[in-house]
Amino acid sequence: MLPTPSADSEALVFAQPLSAGCATAGSVWVVSDGGGMGRFVDGRWSLVDATLRSLVAVACTTTEAIAVGPAGRVVTADEVGRTIVVDTSGPGDLNAVAAGASGAVLAAGAQGTVLQRSGGWQQFARGIDEDLLGVSSAGTISALVVGSGGATYHLEDRGWRALPTGLALALTAVSAGPDLAVAVGDDGAVLRWNGSWTRLASGTAVSLRSAALVGTTAWVAGDAGIALRLDLLTERSERIDLGTACTVRSVFVRGTEVWFVASDGTRAPVWRQNPSGLRRWGGC
């Protein structure tokens, strides 16, 4: 069963190495690489699962948070069933997970691993050799994965097709919409997809670790507290000052809100940006 959080556990959420976050219809979840799971609901943070686990990515459906990590670990928090279920998808490390609007959930990881949740976790790709670091799912026949050596693959009717980027650096995250996609990676790399990949100027050389795309606007974030808002059509960028030099590991969108998750060691903040301004919990 989903544990009943204590009323005073908010500080514990931000005293651990937070690695990623996502939003269901009713709440926000954060996971950690060597800590527990936190949840924000009804204006309050709580540590809902204090079990120490290594989780590096999380994606949300309307009612679930699905987190993945090393050695094929999958942890699913079900808000309706009030359960946290631990599963193993296989021996390989999982680096990324994505939930599509159709309910499809994909995970990606080492040595070209792509898995689809379908009753259990099933192999969903063959012939990919690169370590995959990012995945974006728009359904069971539309998805993108990115990874080492500038690798990108697009899921089409006939299977996964390699998309050349002209880059040899690691691409760490991807976010896709119906007509556009954005990928980010090392050396400040930001790539736009609208039929082919084009590298955009990011104004930074630090590693970028996360991306979220809504319409033509992309939010990207990474090392040294970098957070950017990019218009993929005009190629204009705006720096978002989070007031930190810590690594921003995750960015995601919830309605009109943009959320950022950062950590260095056991110091971790979370920011929520909305039309009223920027609010922070925790510190780093």
C-alpha cells in the first residue's frame, strides 16, 4: 500500500539526491538516486516512501508515477490503488522513461534497450547498439530515443529509423510534439527536429540534462543551474534565473506551470514557475 506520509516529512524530501520529477493529474512526484520518493499534493510536500532506491528518471500518467534506474529497476506508484510496486525489467540499466498521451509507457537504457509496458515490460527495439539516455513517447507508433554519440532514432510504421544529427556527443534528453521535437546534450547542445535535426544556439557550453516541449516552446535545463526557455521557431532563448549553481536534473510542465528539480549531494531544491512568479522549496 502507498504509505501514509507523516505531516512533518517535507524537509526530508529535500535532504536527498533528487534526480527527476513529473506530474499526474492530481499531484507532483519527485524521485531520487539513493533516496526515497516525494509527493506534492494539496499544497504540501511529503516523503511518501522512504525506501532507499537508485532512480534516475520518472514519467507520469494521469494516475501513476513510473520511475526507472540501474539494473532494470522499475518502481510504480499508483495513486488510485494506493500502492508502490517494485519490478525488474531485466539486467540492463534503464536511463529514461516516457508516458504518452495514449497511455503507452516506454523505457530506454544501456546497449540500445527500449522497452514497452504491455502487461509486463517487453523488448520494443532491435538493431540499436548505442546507450540510450532519453526517450519521448507520443504513442505506440510514434516515439524518439536519443543517446551516446549523437544517436537518435524515430519509431515509424516499419520500426526504428536512425536520424543523423552530425554530432558525436551524448544526447541526454528528448521531448517531442506532433510536429516538432527538441533534444539536448553535452556541450550545451540543443537540437530542433522538424523534418531534420538542426542545432540551435543555446548560449552555454555546459551539459544539458532535461527538456520539456509544449507547442513551439521548449524548456531545457542542466549543469551549473542553467535553465532556458527557447522558442523553437524564432530560435530566441531566455535564461531563467533559478538562483543556484546546482545541477538542474529535470524539467517538466504541468498545465501553465513549469517545474525544475535540482540536486548536488543531499541538498535539493524544486522550483515551480507559473504566471504568478517563481517559487522554491528546499535549497542548494
